[in-house]
Amino acid sequence: MNDSVAIVTGASQGIGRSTAIRLARDFSAVVLTARNREALQEVEAAVRKSGAEPLSLALDLSQAEAPETVIRTTVERFGRIDALLNIAGAVPQIDLFEMTDQQWATGMELKLHGARRLTIWAWDALKQSKGSVVFMSGSAALDPKPAFAAVAATNAAIIALAKAFAEQGIRDGVQVNSIIPGAVMTGRRRSFLEKWAPAHNMTVDEATKKFPEEAGIARYGQPEEIAELLGFMVSPAAKWMTGTSVRMDGGEVKGI
């Protein structure tokens, strides 16, 4: 895409990082947001190497004023927004009966409300460009468990939020979808396994094999695989796709 601009949240690591680098092949500029400034600088270099002009904004999207800063800065710098990929956010994996109200609120503030605010602030620019939005959900939304109650509730809310934006987008010319990835081997997941394994008398390799087996899948997904799907979803080839939740989980969710 010539003179096109994408915003990727959570761009410092995992799926967000891979997506930012992937979109650099198709967009002339990629705006990167995350809290870790140092990590963003590394991704910025990779985006530039892939052919796009990067802009890094190190801020916390759970703060109410941050989304306005992202959008105003992007429009002032590039004059437009063509795609918004809401990837940021990790919700605590704490048992349903143990989570406090504050933990529930903290988990939802970034992933759900941060994405909601950012999309609202970006909407006028997206209307002008007839652009695209993708929200990041997760397979826990379709298969809730007590230990992942907050994850499931937040991800399910994201799917519903995306549907609501998509309905408005049909009238305004903005494409809106959500994606439901399964178990992806990110740095965050790897760190979890490194802590979980010794506590359960297992090696990291044993723990890494255990979880896919229990989920009934052949292997973990890779961030680059999700990034390729996201690249397609905001491409001209997918323009008629809207109001849809696309699942990519290696067959983890067994229901129809």
C-alpha cells in the first residue's frame, strides 16, 4: 500500500512485534506502541529494515489519555490512519475464586478499555481512509475455565465489542474484525513455562510438550503465523470481511 499507515499496539514483543514487522511489507509507515521503550527501539529497527517508516510511542494504553496521544501524534506525523491492530494486553491467570476486584479491573483496563478508547479516537481518520481495525481476543473466550475466568471474560467482551464497532463500520466504511488465536509460543508464555516447570518437578521441555498435548493440538503456534493472518485481514484482499471473528488455534477449540 502506498502512503498507508498502520498502528500496532503491544508491539514490543510476541504477536505485536511480529505483526509490526509483517505489516512493514505492505504499509509505508508503522506506528508502534508499548510500555517498554527499549524493546520498541529494537522493533523499530526491524520495521525500518523491512521497508516501512517506524514511529515508536512508549506509553501505557490503560491510561485514559494515552489513546488520544497515539492518534493525534500519528495524524500529525503521517496525516492518516489506514489500519489499527489492537494487540496489547495480558490478563492475569488467577483462579476465579481468588481474583480480587482490582485484579479484574486491571486485567480489563488495557486489553478491553484501552482498545476501545483507541478505536474511538482513531475512528474519524479510519472513516476518511476507509480503513481496517482488528481486535485481539483469545481461545479462552470460547472455552472458559475457572483458572482463566478473567482471560475468558475479557476475550469474550472483545469479540462483542468488535461486533458492535463492525456494525457502525458498515455505515461508516470502516472494516472491523477480531482474531481468536490459541496457544502461541511468545516470550511471555516461555517465561511462564520456565517458572511453572521446576515447581512441578518437570523440565522446561517436558512442560512445553505437556500443554499442547492437554489441549489436543500438535504444537504451539508461532507469532509469525498469527502475524501473517493479521496481514491478510487488513489487506485489500480481505476487504469484504467484516464483523467476523477468525479463529487460528491449531484445532484447540473442538466445538463448532
